[in-house]
Amino acid sequence: MIRKTNLGISSADHDRVDAYIRTTDTDWTLARLAALSNSEKEKKLVISYANAPKPAMFVGRRQVAKFLVDSFNDRSLYQKAPVISER
């Protein structure tokens, strides 16, 4: 699928942006997302590093927004790239 679409190009661009951000001396957090859903239900947020715990398939847009706002001042997330999903 990647060869027949532009996913490879956007993935490579994504990797270049990530690599650049990691070289800066700013306080950054790179949130990785599962597939987005429009679910209104609040489910348990799963924050994964190096595939542990194994991320679920989806995360609601509302949960992503909440995580991003909450993570702004959460120094424990600085210089990290968590994958966020819901169970």
C-alpha cells in the first residue's frame, strides 16, 4: 500500500521533522496517535513507549486534544514521543 500511495513520502517527511525537533533545545513532546475516531465515549487513555503497553487501534479526537493540552506543562513528557490510544 505504501508504494502505491503517497504514504511513503509523508512518512519520510514526518521522520525528517521528528529528527530536527529532537536536535533542538526546546521542551518538546512528540505525540504519536493511533487511528483517529469520532467517539464521544471517554475510554481509558493508553500511553505507550517502545510498544509497551501495546497500543490499541484507535483514539478519540477529544482524547487527543485533552492529552495535548494537559501535556503542555507536564515536564515528565518533555523529550519523549508517546503513542496514545484508548481501551
